[in-house]
Amino acid sequence: MDFSGFDIAVGALALLVLVLLIKGIRTIPQGYNYTVERFGRYTKTLSPGLNFIFPFVDRIGAKMNMMEQVLDVPSQEIITRDNAIVGVDGIAFYQILNAAQAAYQVAGLQNAILNLTMTNIRTVMGSMDLDELLSNRDAINERLLRVVDEAAHPWGIKITRVEIKDINPPANLIESMGRQMTAERNKRAQILAAEGLKQSQILEAEGRKEAAFRDAEARERSAEAEARATQVVSEAISKGDVQALNYFVAQKYTEALGKIGTATNSKIVLMPFEASSLIGSLGGIGEIAKEVFRSEGMTGAQRQAARPPVVRPTDN
């Protein structure tokens, strides 16, 4: 079969179109952006999906991963503000937001982020004391994130997280910190024990105070009752009722004799001779007792028991 010149030209043209299509069509996977360079100059960025470029004129420049990535920060030694040497390592997360800036604004993007993070770790943690360093890890992470993200912003990336993984003080420093922590706990225990003793003493003192107040109140009530009884007797005497006075004295006398009778010592009481005048004033007691015994029908034995004991006056 003979081919004419026209057939050969059409075939060559179709082959050229096929080659152009193969060279010009680009499929970008999800999560990536490709930069396009025309004669070595950046022209545009290809997003995920089917894209077309001019063959033999345009070419793919940088293939940038737009997903969030993790960067391990190796361990390094830093000197704190109080001259303690500690080993620190961390981890950083970043994401490319602008593929062109990340590709053409910095050479070696990951190495740049790594060195930037390590430098700021030394700067931030070196400005703190060791105790502050160990107790404020969240504040350190927040400060590192702010500083590193601000420095990396011109590169078209976003630092999403910077975390300090481990802080390793020297062994002798760890031992000293352990002794310090033990001493601090013993101090707190002693303070709590002292506070407990103080509270118990306060409560005990308050209990004694309350008991003394109650006793004083009871004595006050008793004194008021005694004063009231005395007032009633005085009013009766002022009205000419001498029997009321005799009854009042007899009551007190009977109470005193009752206490003497219940004592464990001898029942014979020796009184000074001058006390006989006081006993003489109690002459009406027998008459009052007789009237009471007669009205109540007491027996002779009962009346004998009600009589006061014999009091023998003695010279002083």
C-alpha cells in the first residue's frame, strides 16, 4: 500500500500532537503543589488535579508537599540563666501555605526550619532559671511557637506546633533537686503539724472559756436567787413577820448541820465561846420545828432526829 505525501504529513502532525499532549498534560496528586518555570523563571503554581503546560517551553520546577509535616529536633545542651547545663530535644510541626515562597525564598527548607528552631530553643530556655525551666514547659512551647512562626513567615510556611520532648539535667543536679524536694516536703509536713496543734490548742482554750462562762453564769443565777430570797425575807421582816427571819435562819442552819452530819470526821463540833451568842439567836428554831412536826404528825424518833446537835462552846 503506497502512502502519499499528504498521508505522511497528517501522520506526522498527529504524532506531534500526541507528543505535545503527553508533554503538556500534568496530573498533580492531592496534597501537593507544583511550580512551573518558563525558561527558568517561575510563572505559576499547579494545584492538585489535571493541568496543562506548554511543552518544551514550560517545565515543572519544585514539587512541594502541602500537608502538615513533622521535623525532629535533635538533642542539644543549653546553659540556663543560673549556669545549669541541661540536655534538651524537641519536635516541630509545620505546613507550607505558599509553594512558590517555600521553593524560592529559602534554600533547604527543612534544614532552615531545624536550625531556626534549635537556635530559638537555646535563646528562650537559656534566659530562664532551671526551676522555671522545669515547671513552665507549656509557656516555653508557646513562646517558641510564636518566635519561630514569626521568623518563618516570609518562607510561606506556618509553624503549627513546637514541643519540648525531654529536659535532662545532670545526675548530680537531679540528686540535689531530690534532696531539696524532700526537705520541702518535710517542711510542709512540720507546718501542717504545727497548724494542727495550734488549732487544737485554740479549740481547747475556747472550750475552757465556754465552760468558765457557763460556771460564772450559773453562779450569777444562784446569787440572784439568793438575793431574791434575802429580799423576800427582808420584806417580811419589814412588815413585822419575825417568823420569816427565824425560818430563813433555820433553813441555813439545817443545811449547815446536814453538811456537818455527812462529813467523815467526828460528829462533835467544838465552837468558840463567842459563837454562843449566835446560837442564842436561833431560839425560835425549836418552836418552828414543833409547829411543823405537830402539823405533819411526825413520830418521836423523827422529831428527835430533827433536833440540832449539841454544840459545846469553848473558850477561844
